[in-house]
Amino acid sequence: MVPGQVILMLCSVAGGLLIFLLLADLMLGTKAKPSGASPSSFFTPAQLLSKQRRRMLVLFYGIAPATLFFVVSYSTDQIMPVLFSYIKTNATQYLVADKQEALNELLNGISPNVYPLLVLIGGLVFFAPVLRKPFVWMAQLFLRVAGTRARTDGLAREAAHKIIKQHSNNNDIIERSINENVCVIPLPQEFLSAPYRDQLAYKLLYIRDANFHDSRPQVSFKEIGRELGVSITFDDGGDIRPNIYFVPALLFYIVLCFMYTLFIPKAYVFTHWGITRFIQPILWPEPSVNGINSDLALSIVKSTFSFVGPLAIGFYLFSIRRTTFLREPVINTFSVIASFQFLIAVSVNTAFALLYIVFWKAGLRGGSPPSLFNVTTWLEIIMYSLTPVAALGAALFMSTRKASAIKYVSVLCFVSAFAFYFSQLSYEYYRQPVGYYWHQFVMGLFLAVSYVLAALLVRDASLVFIQLMPPSTSEEKAEEAVAPSFDL
């Protein structure tokens, strides 16, 4: 790399990291409307979740926008001249001659070295109080689908119930013990007329935030109970605990994707063999003189965030909801999570469609001019956004059939491959068949297999295998664990 490219790379990485940290702060600082019916509504996710759960949540939420920013920032040397040219062309309609000349001099005088800074400033604009509303709404929706507050409320109420029971419903003794052993905790106005169990649940969350911030709720409530002289036990069978193998699994997945972009174009020579006449037409990514086909690499990045990411989130949230809302029908759980998957995938695919338009105008992509006002563009966005839903649906179907692990994984991977195949097929037959769906079949299969291998490396089976019923669920818990409404 030449020095200029090194600077561009470092600036892009630094900018992407800053965007990621801002999104992490936004997610963990998300507030709910305070309500006496929900003790956790007075706390942020940063105060409610353990350190491991916070890391997982932030990674799922922030990595896609940060990566998209990095891609745009790293391409500023081609994108910004096009943007400046567009500004100059359209400024003639609104500015007088002398103002146009001043604007042209200003734009021509901007050094390419500050292009990433301009992109960063543009990215930071979206974190302004009004413009960041979509990010806040998405964070709230993510927490609602995961049942984060409902699960925390359930654990806090369960701990409060056990404390009250062990003190023979003598609330004065409990209050005296809290005031003497911990501190005096003022109650919000919303709890003044609430049942004592909810008041105590709020105080337990208050103590947990002050003294046991990084521990899992079950562990922290046990410690609080010990300080109050009571014994609190929980059934931990259904708790989802991310572990330390996540980062190696992510690196393993990245290496697999790099190998794919490096070697799959080499199979281009096989498309000219005589046997391929049975599957004509066929279009395959061609090898690049630089070793990496940039279009294929960008397609892998896009599919990672529009398919693999929503699929991982789907598995993760499915396991959490099945341990939080025990009475919720399985089909309702799937419908809620599938809708959230589709929303994420549509957002990512739309963002990349805009990115492709910018790249085309910058001369970085060939072909016919793309447009968001084209039916084929939205057909492609919608069809590819359904691929993670299809994969999760296949996993759910195989779970209901109690299939073996080999059959389960095989069906999951091949349904993913066919979902990619039919998405590309429908797009091409509406436009013009070129045969790229054969490669999309291979890529869909590769992404699904790579995800399964990486998820197994994490050693968290809930990221691959759907658990229809969490272990050790009692009737008492099932009666209480009812899915809440989606009032954000």
C-alpha cells in the first residue's frame, strides 16, 4: 500500500470504530417509558444486562452500520469527486455566477486526504437528536423482540417473591434489612401504590445496578439475598450465556469468506466445459488481476449482514423468547422473529442498493444504471430479505420433526442455498436471464455452512439448533411468562 492508502485505511477503520461505539452507547442507553407495571423500565439495558450479554447485543446491533461506513469511507477517493461534480452541476440552478465560482474553488481546494473526515462528519449527523430516531426505534424493537425487560422483570419478581416468603410476608423486616445492610432506596412515584412485590423487585434491580453491575441477574440476586440473610435459588437451565469463543468464531468465518472470494472465481474456467450446456445460461464471477474480485467481495459482505446476521439474530432471539415467554405459541414466536429478521434484511439490502448506485455513478460498477425507483431493485431487495426467514423456518420445521443433527443441518443449508437461487432467479426472469443464480446457489450454501461451522465453534447450540421447549419449566412460571404487547 502507498502512504495515501494507508492513511485512508486507518481513517476509515477509526471512523467505523467511532460509529460502532456511538451505536453501542445508543443501544445500551435506550430508555423505556417508566411504568409501575415494569420495574426494569426505570433502568437502561446497560444497567440490566450482564457484561457478556451487553457485548453480544452491541455486536449484533452495531457491526453492520459500522462496516457499511467503513466501505463508504474507504471508497471516498472515487465517491467524493462524483459527489462534488453533482453539487457543482446542480448549484447552477440556485446560485449566481460569483457564488458558483466561489463554490467551485472551495470544492476544488479540498484535499483527498480529508475525504474520510467529511464522510465521518456526514455519518455523525445521523446521531443528532432528531435524526437518530430510527436507530433508537430499532434498538427498542430489538430489546422488545428479545424480551429483555420482560425476562428481567420476571427474575426480579421471582427473587422478591422468595424474599417475602422467607420473611413470612413481614415487609417491615425486609425494609429494615435493606436499609441497614445496603442503603435507603427511594421509590419512584409510579410504585407508591404498586404491590410490595413490585416495589421490592425495583429495589433489587437498584441494588444490582449499584453493586453487581456486571453479573448475570441470577447471580446478582443470589448475592443480594445473601446480604439480606435469605437464600435465593433459580433454575438456570434455560439461560443463554454467550462465551469467550465468539471472537475466534468470527475470525474463522472471515477467513472462510476470504478463501471463497479468492478461489471461487477460479472455477470460472469450468463454465466453458461441455457439461455446462445442460445448465445454460450460466454466469460466474470472473478472476481479478488483483486476486480478489471486488464485486464478489462486496456481495459477500452484503449477504453476511443481510442473511448471516439476521439468521444468527433469529436463532439467538428464538432461544431467549422460548425461555422468557413460556406460554407463547411457537408459531407466534417464529412470526415475531421472522418479521424482525425481514426488517433488518430489508434495511441492509436497501442501504447496499443505495451504495451500489453511488458506486455506479463513481464508475466503480458497470452494467445498466441502478435506481431505487425500479421494480426490479425492490424485487431483489424483498426476495433476498426473505432468505434468513426461509432458513429459520426450515430449522423450525426440522426441530418439530425431531430430526437428527445431520439431517437438520443439511436441510438448513440447502434451503438457504435454494432461497438464494430462487431470489436471483426471480430477479433475472423479471429482467433478463443471465444464469447468475447458479453462483448464488453455491454462495447461499457456502454462507449457511460457514455460519453453522462458526456457530458450532462458539459452542452455543442455541445459535444453530432451535429449542422448542426450554428445560425445567414449571407450571407456575409458564402461567406468568406471557408475551407483552409491542408498545414501545
